[in-house]
Amino acid sequence: MDMYSETDFEKIDLSQKPPREEPERQYYYIARCREWVREFKQKNGRPPCFFTQTFGCQMNARDSEKLEGILRQAGFEEAGGENADFVLYNTCTVRENANQRVYGRLGYLNALKKKNPHMLIALCGCMMQEPQVVEKIRKSYGFVDIVFGTHNIFKLAELISRRVEEQHMVVDIWKDTKQIVEELPAERKFPFKSGVNIMFGCNNFCSYCIVPYVRGRERSRKPEDIIAEIQRLTEDGVVEVMLLGQNVNSYGKNLEGSVTFAQLLRRVEEIQGLKRIRFMTSHPKDLSEELIQVMKESKKICHHLHLPVQSGSSRILKAMNRRYTKEQYLELVGRIREAVPDISLTTDIIVGFPGETEEDFQETMDVVEKVRFDSAFTFIYSRRSGTPAASMEDQVEESVVKDRFDRLLRRVQEISTDVCARDLHTTQDVLVESLNDHLEGYVTGRLGNNTVVHLPGDASLVGTIVPVYLEESKGFYYMGTAGQEP
Ligand code: 5AD
Ligand code: SF4
């Protein structure tokens, strides 16, 4: 048993001062919120409800599960939409125009709040780590109740308590932190799979990227804490975990008694009941031979690597501060494929980085031809203020970028259609994830390499791994039937 599941929130003595230590301090504030929820129920004849909207990456998605875990423990119930008593936006700021969307949504929330004056509006996530954003919210969006950042999400209950007592906007942003608070509640979107943070932050400072500025320096969780969390999850029915970090290959570097990512994976592999291990994201410069070996030997690690290349031009890669060349990337892919021949590779590519010429772009196309990615997330370069690349000369003209982007996307999709069909007419294990949204009597799941499969079945299959014969390839997904080849 762990500290969190042993805590009886009803027995916490609120006449005492809040403890200084974490997570006890947050348990105390969760208990306080529960009191407030009780009063709310008495007044309104129902519990307060919450709505969270998450923008951006898997890190944010996992953070939102933690935030929702705290809200639920505090007694809030989930609402169907934004017309809720507590609305939380977990924001992203990777691309310059993402901020505009949030400001737009806030206008709409303000209108809702006028009709429901006790509504609380909270903003958190990467965008809030930018001082000019917080300034703007203080000045022009005075109806917002709580603003916090990426480093202190564990404090949500404390911030709500403060807002209720102080009756004005509560702003709490940390520039960076070394602290990792364990043993707090977390929700799960799926009962049978879960993300697990293994590290936070990023030290790479790719010249286009805002993440190191808003997520702070790299911090790894202790292996014991990670293993204990996954053990708890498996006891609770989880069969697949996604180990999360901006750069999982540098896991462990800041920990005493050095442990590598590959060693961590070996320990996760031993957890009983766990069937599939995924991880993301891998930085090519830090992907070790040891990791390739572990993937080769493992029975549980999925044969899938997300390995962002960003550009195929060594000159542009240097300007991006990626610290590998085109040749090194291709060589790495070669070594991985040799060890794990059926590996599925996916990537991120940015088009139109400052100074990118048609020749540079052709180098990117060449990598796409040579590697033949299962899929690629393609991005138009966004001139993200606050990053070194934003002040570089030779920003590429929009129409040129658009044209390159279209050519790249077309080719990526053609290759993807071919590559994804490679398991056609074979039987593969599928983790069934949900009932099919469109086809009655069908369920939807994923292969180890992450490709989607639809097959006839009912709710009893959800959360189980079944062998499926892949009958028909539809480009990005398969149609199959449970059981062996007919
Ligand atoms: N412009 C375009 N794409 C970006 N990414 C990060 N920063 C930018 C930017 N300024 C992309 C990278 C990264 C992915 C998560 O987002 O490809 O791998
Ligand atoms: Fe951004 Fe580069 Fe860190 Fe990824 S590795 S989060 S692209 S700085």
C-alpha cells in the first residue's frame, strides 16, 4: 500500500495549520476542498462539476489526468461541457498561434461566467510559463480565477482553497523546480493503459523550440517510484504503459547512483501482469546501443520508435542545434533495423526552418525515401518568439514553405500507405481499446507497432490482447478478425 491510498481525507484535522511537507500538505488542502464541496452541495443540491480542456502533447495529457485526479478526490464530478463550475484549460505554446486560440476561448468562457457567477476558471500549462501571457491575463482577463504553470500542478487543491478564501485571482508560476511530488491521485482515461512520467523538462535547447524554457531543466523520477507506480497500475488492470519524457534517452542523468533508460526498461519488463511497454520521445543523439539491445531482447517493449529527425539537411540540423547529422541519423536507423527488423519508425519533421533552401528540403525528402517512416508528423516552422531561431535571418517565405510542406506530406502519406500494409495476411496481437465509433458490432485496437485495427467484437474484448488475422489494409489501419488465419 502507498501513502495516498492509505490516507483517509475525512480524518485530516483542518483546525491545524497546513503541513509543510509534500504530499501531506496537498492532502490537507484536498480535505479543505472537500469541505467547500460539502457546502456547495448543501446550497445547490448537487456537487460542483469540472471540465478540463487539454491542448498539446502527451505530457500535457498526463498532467491533466493528475489534475482531474485531484479534482475528483476533492469531490468534484465531471461535467459534459464548458458550462461547468470549474473550468480548466491546460495550454500548449509550441506554436506561435496556439495562444490566440486560448484567448478566443476565454472570451466565450467570460460569457458563460456572466450567467453562472460562481464559476471558477483556471489556466495552466506551458503558455502560462511565459511572463507576457500572465501579464496579459492579469490586465485584460480579470475574470480568470487561478493561473499556474507546469512545475506546480500538484498544488491544484491548495490554489483552489486560496482562491475560495482570498476572493481574487490567484497566480502561482514557478520559473523552474527540482521538486517532484509523488503519491498524488491521478485519473486514467483508459482502465487498461496509462502514461507514466519518467522525467520532466528538457536540456536540449533545439533552436526552434520553446519547451526547455517552459518545462525547465531535466529531472528524472527515481526508478523505485516509477516501478512502484507501474506495479500499482498493473494491480489495477493496466496492461500497457507509455513511459513519458521529452527525451527519454537521457533518463537518469541527474540521479545519484546512475541508472540508464535501458536499465530502467529492464526493470519495468519484470513487472508481472504488464504486457506492453511503449515510450516517447527519443532524441537520436542520445539513443544508446544498450537501448537497441534491450529492445531486441525484450518480450514486452513494443517494436515502435518515435525518432524525430526534424530535417534531413546536416546544415539545417546544425542550425537547429540537434547535434547529429543526416548521415548519423541514417546510420542509427540502420543499426536499429538490423537489431529489430520489424521496428516501426515514426518521426517529426519541420519544414521551412530559417535559411532552408530547396536543396536542404531535398535532403529531408531523401531521408523520407530512405527510412520509409510508418508515419510522420509534419510541421510548418513556427517562428516561436523567445527561441533563438525566431531572430535568425532568412525566414523562408510562406508560399515557398507551403509548397514544400504539401510535397512532403504527399510523399509521407504514400510511403505510409505502403509501409503500414506490411503485416497484411498475418496474425498479430491486438490490444482492444474501445468499441468502434462508427461500425456497430466492431471494436478498435492497436498492434504493438501502434497501427489501428478494427475487428468484429463486443465490449468484453476491451482491455484484452487478442490475436487478430489482418484481412485488409486500408492505408493507415486494418480490418481484421479475431483468431488465427482462416
Ligand atoms: N515550429 C514548428 N514545429 C515545432 N516543433 C517544436 N517547435 C516547433 C516550431 N517552433 C515540433 C517539433 C517537435 C514537435 C513536438 O513539435 O517537430 O518534435
Ligand atoms: Fe524541444 Fe528539442 Fe527538447 Fe524536443 S528535444 S522538447 S524539440 S528542445
